[in-house]
Amino acid sequence: MSRNTLTAGLLLGPLVLLLLGNFLAPIALLLTHAVEDREVAAAWPRTAAALREWDGRTLPSEAIAADFARELADSLQAGTFAAAVNRLNYDSAGWRTLLARTATALPLPQGATLQALGRIDPRWTQRESWLALKAAAGPYTASYLLSAVDLRRSSGGGLERVAPNQAVFVNAFGRTFGISMVVTLGCVLLGYPVAYVLAGLPSRVANILLIFVVLPMWTSVLVRTTAWMVLLQSHGVINDLLIRLGVVSHPVELIYNRTGVYIAMIHVLLPYTVLPLYGLMRGLAPVSVQAALSLGATPLRTFWEIYLPQTLPGITAGALIVFILSLGYYITPALIGGPADQMVSSFIAFYTNQSLDWGRAAALSLALLLATGVCVALYGRIAGARETVLR
């Protein structure tokens, strides 16, 4: 190993360790919750193992019922009862009441049989209750990933869609992609002329104006979003100005709807489109444009056939950055949007911070990560195809 290689390794080593410890490892740990299902198995290990072997066609054996009753009582003493109950309650409400009632009645004087458990609560004599326990027996599960796309396992083992009143995630993903595409298009349409004007100015003037473009990036997202809340409200600056100018006769609804989300997100993400385009345009030689004009091409044709194709790498790079950032936006839609404008990140935050359903939050995060990876892969293929054509 050469001295330069050793020096580079020593310099990069702390950075690599920092990235692994503070970035990659926590993300990987979170994503493992999307397929892990250990709470029930940790609380009732013998029951979970027996249910994994149970075919589910009839009621479980009396031995499984007896093991379950013993382990249910033991889990109260071991402190694992609450975690298992919470896990089951995530799938369907009512498990907390059922298990608490059953645990209170234990031990049963006549022995823990299916009939004895059924006298405590009739649901223990129903196959669906034991199938729900079997589905959560772990240690790994696909239920979280299926729920992220509004699917679930049927009683026969196949896949089926959840009830219409519970199907929220597919709509949330569609809404997230729709908002992200509109924001990306808006940033490109607004950022391209801004970058074009800046690239045509002298360096000293362009650098000063570029400060105003990147200035929003130096401000907290929460502060910028709060400022837009003040500007967009019914009696805010924008509505008052429109009324005074006679454009409208009454305040326009610009907040707590999709319009406000678009405005605020485009403002926040616009610099990520302007900067790549400005850097590319600044480095383009004007020779090809001048040659086209000198040969009689109109300015519009010169722009469309000569200048625009040369700036396509900057457009695609800026659009990709904005689109990826938009997919994970949370604060702006949460504060400025209405209930119908919440994106997938809002659901991830809810399951992480409020309901503590880490499995569902991890599944939604994994789905969003995969969608981002697909976008990056498509960009790579498009960029590669463009380079091949240019060659």
C-alpha cells in the first residue's frame, strides 16, 4: 500500500465512520422494522411457534390454548404483555380489551381450554382471532409492506385489498407523486428563465443577484413556511394587495389547500433548479448560437434546436433533485395544506411519533426509498441514452 493511499484512507476514515454511524446505520435499522415482527413471539414464544405450524383450517388444538393461557399470565409478570398487545392492536382494534379481559380472568379453575377461553370472550372460539395471532407470530412478516400498498392477507392465505374506508396509502402515494411532479414542473418553468438571465449578466452583477436566489436556502424550512402562512392567509399581504389592485373583490383561498402547498414548496425548492442550470449555462460557449443566427436561423429556432438541447443536462439534474426532495416533504404540506394535501411523509411522522407503529412507518419509508431509487435509475438511463446519442 502506497503512502498516498494510506494517507487518503486515514483522512477519509473518520468521515466514513461518521456516515455509517450517524446516517446509514440508523436508516438500515429503521428499515428492518418493515419486515420484523418479534413482539408477539417475544411475549408468547411457545404459542407463536405452535401457531406458525398450525394450518389455520380449523380451531387450534387444546395444547395451543393451554400454552397461550400460561404464557399470557407469564407475560404480565415479565413485562412483555404491553408490547404484544400494542402490536396486535395495530392490525385491528379490540385486541387490548380482549387480552386484558382474558388476562384478568386467569388462571382458570377448570383449566385453559378453548371452551373456557370462549366463556371469557366468545372471540376465542372464532378461527379469525387465532389467525390474527398466527399472522403476528413472526419473527418476520410481509404484512407491513402489504399494508403500505393497501393490501392484506385473506383468510385463505391470498392477497386482497383492504376495506375502502381503510385504503389510504395508495392515494397518499399518488398524491405525493402528483404534488412532486407539479412542484418540479413549476421549478423548472420558473428557474430556467431566471438562470438564463443570470448567465447572461456580468459576473459581478450575477453573483450579487445569485445571493437572493440562494438566500431561502439559508433560512429554516419552518421559518419560511410560517412566513408563507402569514402572506397567504385570507387577510394576508397577498390578498390585501390583490383587493387593492382590483384583481379580486374578496379574499382568495390560498392557504390550507393545494394552491398554498404548491406556492410554498416551489419557493423553497426553486434554488435547486436555478443553481445547476446557472452553472451549466455559464459554461456554454456562445459559438454555436452565434453560428446559427449568422446562418439565418430565427432566435426561437436557435433556442429550441441549439441552446435548449445543450442545457438539458441541467434541466434533468435540477428536476431530479427537486422531485426527490419533494417526495419527502413534511413540514410545508402539514402546515399550509389541508387534510387532503398530506403526503406520505406525514403518515410516516404520525406512525413514528404518535402511534409508535414503527413497522408501518418503516414500510412506508422503504416504499418511498424504493420510489426514489427508481427515479434515480431512470435518470441514469436517460442520461446514458442522451450521451450515446450525442456521441
